[in-house]
Amino acid sequence: MINIDSKTLRKFLARDVDSFLKIMFQFDNIIKAMCYRYNMHSSYEDILNEVYTKVWMELDKYDKKRGKLNVWITTIANNICKNYLKKQNYYDKNVILSNEMIENMCHDPKVFDRLIYEESLKDLTELETFVFEKKIKYGLSIKKISTESNIEYNKCISLYKSSLKKFKKIKKV
């Protein structure tokens, strides 16, 4: 969830670099989710940089009366993604996020976390996925997973640790 205090917001709008980065870092996962949604995983860093630049350049145009900052920044990110798709000839009107979806992404971290989560699971082996989901999704202990699935306890620990490493590495991309 995007959390912006009034002091940081004032500094942000006054182009204080530290406040700008503090606020913009909170949008990294939303922008990453958009890239995953548009199937542009490899372009994430380029798009992220473009969003940061555009927000910085357009900062004077932000009007509190017209909407919240998080919706404004997320809309800029969405437009950059759409423009990138147009340039790459990947534009598909069915994939474009609606304003309502953008609003939901700003307020519900589960929306973009789920997109990243589903994409991240693709890099795990079948057993890693099994153990990871039992532990994370269903909250089972490693011992219970081991007992129920007839997988050796130490093997379960190893699978869980390796899945966590892969998952964390993917989330940092």
C-alpha cells in the first residue's frame, strides 16, 4: 500500500530528491505488475526509468484537486506502458488496464502482488512450487508438508529454501 505523509509530499512537490525517491520507490511493485500484465518483463527497468523521469518532468502539472498522487503516478506508468506497447507493435486493447483497475492497484497491494507471484512460480520446479505453496498459501509447517506428502523432512526444507531464493530473486528484478 502506498503510504505518503504530508511532510514528504510537500518536499516531493518541491522537487526534493530524497523525498521524490522515497515516494517513487513505493511504486516499483505497481510498475512491475503492469510490466508483467502487459507481458513486458524484460522492459521493466526501462519503463521504470521512464516513469521516474516523466513524473519528475511533469511534477508541476500535478493538481491535488483532480485526484490523489498515487493514481496520478500510476496513470502515468500505465500510459508509458501503453505507449511502449504501441512502439513495439504489441498493442492489444484487451490487455490495457482500465482506470478502475489502476485505482484498485493503488489501494490493494494484493492485486499486483498476485500478478508477480503467479509469474514468479513459473521459474520454480514442480516440487519447489508444491512445498512453497503449501507453506505460503496454506500456512502449513514444513513438518506437516513432509508428513502429508511423504517427502523427507530435510528435502522439504531444502525445497522451501531454494524456492524462497528463486522467488526473492525474481521479485527484485
